[in-house]
Amino acid sequence: MRLLRLEDDGAIENEIRRARAETARAGLEALQATGKNGTTALLARRYEARLRRADRSAPAAAGEADDGPAYADALRRAYEAERRKLIELRASGVIGDDAFHRVEEELDWADMHAQAQQSTG
């Protein structure tokens, strides 16, 4: 971009922010349409937090569940505990290699997602 002397006008970041807000809003609306139970209430809170983060004009709620270094640290500790338990289950023969690798992959994806959220949030 420097060679062409093009300046970043922030248009892409604005589009990304809008896409995040609109997709979070759509997910939240779908959850609200299914009725409230423990699972949907938890997911709805997460979507509401995503929506607040995506909408930069809205102030973050005090004690927002998935915002800030304390949340990231707690989530990292939880993932580490999950991995230790998974290794323990495999080592003790409770689960085999196939189950181990499936759950390990799920943890990898969740961890990567959390890291991406932390770096962009």
C-alpha cells in the first residue's frame, strides 16, 4: 500500500465491526426466539457481550463476563485444566486415542477462538 501511496481509511475495520455486530445481533435474536432456559440464557449473555464489543460506541458493561485480562486469565486456566484432565483420561485408559484427539481438537479450536477474541476485542 505504501508503494501506491494508499492510506488506510479504516473502511475495512468499520466493515468488520459492522459484520461482527450484525452477526452477533442475528445470533442473539435467534436465541431469544427459542425461549429461555439455562443454556440459551448463558449463550444470550455471551452474544450480548459480543454485540457490546462490536459496537464501539456503546460503553462496556461493568463486570462484563467476557472482557478484559481477568477473563482471559480465567479462561486460560480453565482450558489448561481441561487439557490436563483429557491427558489423565487417556493415560488411565478411560478414553482411547480417537476420543482423545477429537476432544483435543475441540479444545484447540476453542483456545484459538479465545486468543483471537482477546487480540481483536
